[in-house]
Amino acid sequence: MNLTVKSFGIITFIAIVSKLLGFGRDTLIAAFFGTSATSDAYFIASIIPTILFASVGMTITTGLVPIYANIKTKSNKEASQIIRVLGTLFFIMSILVTIIFYIYTPFVTRIMAPGFQQEQLELTNSLTRIMLPSFCFYVLSAVMTSILEYERNFVPPALVTIPQNLFIIIAIVFLSQTYGIYAIAITTLIGAFFQVIIQYPSTKKYNIIKFDLHFKKNRKVIKDTLFLLTPMIIASVAFQFNAVIDRMVASQLPSGSVSALNYASKLMYLPLSIILLPLITVLYPSVVDAAVEKGNSLCKMLFKGINMLTFISIPLLIVMFVESRELVDFAYRRGVFDETASNMTTNAFFFYSLGMVFLALKEWLNRFFVAIKETRITMYTSIISIMLNIILSITLSTFLEVGGIALATSIALFTQTFVLLLFLPKKLVIEKKIFLAFCLNHIKLFLTFLSTLVLTKALSILYQHQYVIVQLLLTTFFTLLLFIGFSYLYKVTELREATNRFYNYK
């Protein structure tokens, strides 16, 4: 437990640094390019490599862990050799995919941005082709990340985004006046290459990053791996396609809608990636080990993870609900990012925030099903989610514009999380006592959420401050104070456990 807490603290700190740099990057893009046709082109262009990485790269990171863990129980040498073969295969496949997308870039961008004019499409095509090769580096980085995280070496994987953000910031400040948006695209590619460079020294002792073409010898393992990963890739593609759908619909709305949607989603992801995803990352290797051992601890770990994620999410959600406009203004309101841009972004951000906790829970549940090698379930639920998102995005955007698109995404995430929960009893023996305690605790958490939200909103009206930062700090302070108070009043399990650990540590 102490190692888990320490690891969580370290990668959370690194995540804060990384996200602050990412925040600075997005702020500068907003300041220099605003919600313009040029920024819309860049954000559409970044979708293809982002989707490829998120669908394939993240699948590799998550999916290789149980494979590596299972083989390692027999032989460390064999486990390393298998990862070398699989890494080589994935890298070759990434090159082929990059070439295919490079050839068909104009076709893809026209589908993703049907509302773009020809000049804007040509800019999007150029930017896409510059950034596409980054996918190959992302794949190599994903292989390294999977092994390092399983071996509890969380620091190098956590550091990988820092150089990329730094390069982009430098490009915006010093090169954008001369090279425009192209400077950002080029430095994005350079940053992807450095993700490999940063992790390589730490992977040398595991002997996993070498070209190994013994595909025939390891045919069975390759077949089993592809059988496991293919549903995950389909699920990830489906989830990422939600973002594509959002931007396709947004491209039909007033100019700047794509950018507003992007800025809003980035702001929503900030607390998610700083706090919730690091927690999932440090807990996942233990879930895999529990699944390999086939003991009775898996059920307890699953529900404990859900409780922890929900508990941590509540104060974050309340601050985002109450101060959505102030958060957007604080993040982006400078340069050419004007009142109109702020209104559009706030509209999207508020509704995106509704889905933050469900996004975290979906990630946690997906990893559980990967750990027990039931990846088809993640595929089925993702397909349900994307179908629902398509219908709702088109429908709700008619009434709420970009807000409707964001709301559709949140509803789709809630639905996917709910369906994943329904599958649990089919794949896991759930003790009645554990389940009842879980349900009771979530009722308490819901009451805590409602009570804190109502009082925080009421207080925020009373202490309206002229300085946005002061307003945000006051709201955060009162939210935490009320949240802890109501958690104590309703006897929320996570607060009691945290208090006990604190006193035991002292």
C-alpha cells in the first residue's frame, strides 16, 4: 500500500507539471490562433495521429500487461523475448498504417470536416501529413510503457509528454510568427520521437526493445495476442470515433466550434489526467496480478477502485459545475480568445464535465475486463456508446450547439459505464456482503455530492469576486470543506479509511 501511495504521489506530481505545460500550450494556441479557421484545421489534423495512438497505442499499453505477467510467472527471459517479437510486429504494422493514411489523407479529412472550405482542407491535409509519422514513435513508446508500468517503474512513462509540450510552447512563442501553425505540427512530431528516447534507458535491463523477427516460432503467442487486442482496438477506435463525430458535427456549426469543443475537452481532461488516471495506472498492475492468481481479492479491488474514483471525482465535479465560466476564462481568456469564444467554450465545458467521472469509471472497468481477458465486452459497450453518441450529437446540437455535442458525449459515457457494470456479475463472483456495502456507500456518496453542490452554489453567489483566481480559490476551499463535512456526516467509507491511514502513518 505504501508503495502504491508513493507511486501515485510521484506520477501525480509529474502529471501536474506535464498538464501545466499542456495548459500553457493550449493557452498559447488559444491566444495566438483563437477559435479560427486555422486552429480548426490544426485540431482536425491532429485527430488522425491522436486516434491511432489512443486506439492502438493505449491498447498496447494496457493489453500487453496481462500477457507479459502470465509469461513472466514461467520465465523472465521468455517474457522479454515475446515482448521483443510483439514490439517488432507492432512497429512494422504502424509503418504500414502510417503509409496508408498518408496516401488517403485528403479523403479522411474531407469526411472528418465536411463543413471545411477547400483552402482550409488543404491546410488540414498538410498538417496531418506532417504529424502522421508520430504514430510510429507512439507505438514504440506504448510497448515500453506497458512493461515499465507493470514493473512499477512509473516515472519514465509519466515524463514522456513533457518534452512535447515544451517543444510546442517554444514553437508558438518563437516560430509561429514566421512559420504559422506549421511550427506546431513539426514540433509535435519531434516530441513524439522524444517519447521513445526518454523511456529507452529504463527498458534496457528488461531487454525488450530490439528487432526480433521470429514470428513463425512465436506464432501461437502472436495469434493469442492479436485475438486479445483486436476487440480492444475496435473498442478504442469506437471511443475515439466519438471525438471525430463531435468534430464532424461541430464543423457544420458556426466557425470556431471545433476549436471551442477542443479547448473544452482539454480543460475537462485536466483533473482527470492529473488525479484519476494516475490512480488507475498505479492500481492496474495489482489488478493484473490478482487476475493471474485467480484469488478472491479481485472483486474487492474492483469495487474499491470504483469507490475511490467516485469519491475523488465529487469535489472536482462540483467546482467544474459551479465555476465553469470562470475556469474557461482563467484558462483561455487572453489574446484573440474573446467573449464569443469564451461563451462557446463554456457551453461545451459544462456539459463535458458531466461525463468526467463516467470516463474515469469506464477506464477502470475496461482495464478490469482486459485483466481477465474479456476484451470483447469492452468492444460491445464501445459500439453501443458510439451509436448513441451519433444520434444524440446530431439531435442535441440543433438546440444547444457545441453544448449539445458535449452533452451527447457525457450521456454516451454514462451509458457505456452502466452497461459495463451490468456485465460484471456474468464474469465475476460477487459476494453479497461486498455488493451491499458498495451500494450503500454510493448512496452516501450521492447524498454528499448533492448536499455539497447545493451549498457551494449558494455560497458562490454570495462571494462573487472581481478577480477570477480568487473566486476559484474560494469555491475550491468551500467545496473541500463542505465535502469533508458531509462525508463525515454520512459516514462515507473512503473518508474513514483515509483518516485511519493518516493516524496510523503518524
